[in-house]
Amino acid sequence: MNHEIHACPISLLGLSMERPPHFVSRFVRRWVGRLVALAFCAVLSSLGPSRADEVILRSGERIDGKIVRDSPLAVIIDSRTQGRLTISRESVERVERDNAPGPVQADPEPQVDSLFETSLSIPDERETPILIPLAPPPSLPSGTNLVRRMYWDGQLRYQFTSRLTLPDPFHSGSTFVNDRWRLKGRIGAKLAVDGGAFISTGGQQEVPADVQVRNFQVLTEGEFGLWLTNQFNVELGLIDGSFYLSKAYWRLVQIPHFGNLTVGYFTVPQTIDNIEGFGSLTFMEPSAGTAAFSPGKRVGVEWTQTFSDQRITAAAGIFSVGQDPSIDFGNASEALAQPTIRFTGLPWDARDRWLHLGLSYGFVFSGEADIQYEARPESRLAPFLVNTGQIDARQATLGGAEAIASFGPVLLQAELVNSLVLRDGDNASFLGGYFAGGWMITGESRPYNRAKGVPSRVQPRHPLWGPDAGWGAFEAAGRYSVVDLSNGGIDGGRMKIVMGGVNWYWNRYIRWQFNSGIARVTGGPSPGNLFIFEARFEGQF
């Protein structure tokens, strides 16, 4: 094949010719190619740092360099800017290597009672976290020991973390790094707005239709600590135009050979609806069968612990005065001391199919105070329809049995509560309970919170917005409740309630609830029938 060659004078090694020899052309091409390759590598190097090993601390700080040793107790890394560092394994979130196919995970933190009952809470292990990476973890320059930031990752969070840097006595020329001094948490809010209409028959008192803010709370919760993790929670609520203290506690987590210790004003571990908390209940209100006896929140001190890979939970505490019972529950008893224990077990657990069994027992030393139980017809807009009034009693016991079974999208739940009131005259025995079932029409299943021994919030597979968006999740549910407050010469009344409900979950944080049912009351202060139609908009972050 002939190619047209244009003459071009070239001077190379003292030779002058119109066309260079073949060996010269090959020599030039080879070295020009090498120079181009070197220039290309130099450009790539200037565009970004070369890869290196990285240690990511629980505080969010990243330390890069070359990992020298990675053991169950510590990670030793030759840092690019700070020399050789020895980092406690307890401070390490994960380790990423430049020559590994993926990150090497450090031992996870023990899962304890949720800091974020709406989720910082430490989230339930079966829930899939929603990650919105809008605030990347900080990388500290050399000499900086303090992380201060406020960021949004689906929730408004804050973090203050200081690194403790000490000489490493076991490795010459190395520094020991531990970030156990920390304060981190979130700021959140909860809102529920109810609307309802009622029809009274059979002599029942008239209940007007109404719309009200059922619940509004602002909160902060998180953890701090040096050598032990301390959790804290403070919630202020607004109801009927007045602020009240909804919750405030301090908790020491995972005390060696002991468990968790909580002190403050918080939930008494008795009845599922009481423990489950805002945003997790299948129905708008707790069952009347247990709400009449539930202690709600009270001042106290509590010990909790889990066993057998969190398949068993145990809780024991001593509680005293509590909240106004008209807010959430109907146990208006005043007690100087109320010891309470609860044990739960998970005998069957196979992914989204599990069986929960539990027992609880409380003993009330009433002293000069009174015992009183009352219940609404499962609507905060309606009055109390059964009520024992104040009972002059020496003591009272409160025992409960609970069972929950999950079969994928179907959840069955039952509970029975009995109270024996000891008086100078005749003793009185009161009883309540319910059976409920729910079906996630869109196929989701309720996760199980092993730390607390209760079901958790539903997370839709296809929320209304975001990746993989859809119509959210839909749930249909039904419940039959019974409460009997007439015994031992006390005519508090008997109430039976059939309630149906439909829930529409927009995402993990927002949902609509629609409940409708009938309450039949015999005896007591307000006999008759009440038909209930109500709806709720509920949101939290």
C-alpha cells in the first residue's frame, strides 16, 4: 500500500534527512508514549489523593493512612498527618482498606432500649434505616480534637465529640486515641390531630363531635459519656392548651455484669400499648381493656437487661407518682411505692414470623392514698364511661399476660390484665383484656424491638416520595375489648368495644388513621351505647 509522505527535515543525533530511519521512528514513538503515560498519571494524582486505609470512628471522624494491625482490642494505623495511632476497638465504627473488596466491619454496639422511640432511639435491628446522606462525616485536620456539627439525615441531629489522645504504653512512638467523650442526639417533634363524631343510644350521654390536637410534643434525646454510655430523653407535651412533662430520664447503658439503669420520669413496663409508645399503635388509642389499668408514666428507677441474644427481656423497677390519667390511660391510683416487674420471651423467631409471650406484675402500696380505675371508649374525644371512683384500699396488685404472633403481614395480639384491690371490708377484683388482629394489605410486616419486647413502627416498602416511591402502605385491623370495673360492692360499670381501623402510612413518619366502632356499657356511671367515628393525622420526625 502506497502512502503519500511529505518531506519534513529532521535533525536527530546529528543526522539530517527528509525521512528518518525506521529504528529512529520506533524509538521516538516509544519514548513519546512513555512520556504521555507519565504525564497522564501525574494529572490523575493531582486531581485527588491516592487511596489509603481508613478508620472511621463512631464520632464520624475519619483517619487515613496505612493499617499496621487490626485486632479485636485495637486498630494501629500509621496516619498521614498524626503519626502512628492506636485506636480502641470500642471507638471504631468500621475499617476500610484500599486492597479489600469491601469495608471490614467492626464489632457493632450492643443493642439496647431505643434512644429514639421514633427511631434515634438505637433503631430496631429489623428496621431498615432511611439514609439521606446530606451531611458527610467530618475529617479532622491535624491537631483538631473537637467535632461540632448539626446536620439532617432524615432527622435533625447534633454532635459534640472530643478525642482523648494519650501516649500508648504498649507501642513506642504511638498515640492512643479514644473518642469516648461525646454528646450526640436529635431534636424532634410529634403531632397528632384527631377529629370524631359520635351517636348515642340506649340512654348513653350525648358526646359532641369535635376536632382537637391529641398530642404535640417537642423532644431531645441522645447519649453522652466517657467510659459508660449515658442516654437521656426530655419530652414536653401540649394538651388542652397546657404544657406538661411527658418524659425525662437518664439511663446508664450496659453496666458490666448488671445491664441498664434508668432514673427519672418514664414509662412503667406494664401493658403493651403503654410500652409501645407514640406512632407504633395499630389503633388510634390503647385498648380500653388495658388502658383502665395501665400505670402510664411515673417517677421511678428501673433495671433492664436482655438475655439469650435478646430473645429474653427482663425489667424491674420501683415507681411512685405519675401523670394525669386523663392524658393517655385510666389508672388514677396514687401510690407511695409501686414495684413492677416484666419478663418477655421470643420462643419462635424466623425472619418476619415470630411469637412473643410476656408476664408482668405490679404491687401498689397505697397507704393513705386511693385506688382508682377508669376507661374511655377508645377515643380521647369521649369522656370516661366506666369508673370505679376513689377506693380506700390498703394495697392492690396488678398482673398481666400478653401474647403476640406475627405471620408476615398478619399480626395477632392479645392481653389480659387483672387487679385485686385489698380493703378493710370486701376485696374487689377487676378485669380487662382484648384480642386484636392486623393485616398489612401491601405486604409489609411489623418488626420486633428485641430491646423493649414490643412490635415497632411500620416502614412502607414504597413511600409516597423518595426512591422506589409508591402509594405507601395500607393496613386493616380489628379489635374486641372488654373491661369490668364492677365487683366487691363497687359498681364502676362494664364496657365491651368492637373497633375496626384502616391505616395509611405515607412513610415511616407520617400516617392517617381511621377508626370506627361501638361501645356497649352496662351499669356504672354512664350506661348505654356509643357509636364512634374518628380519624387522625399523625406525624413525627
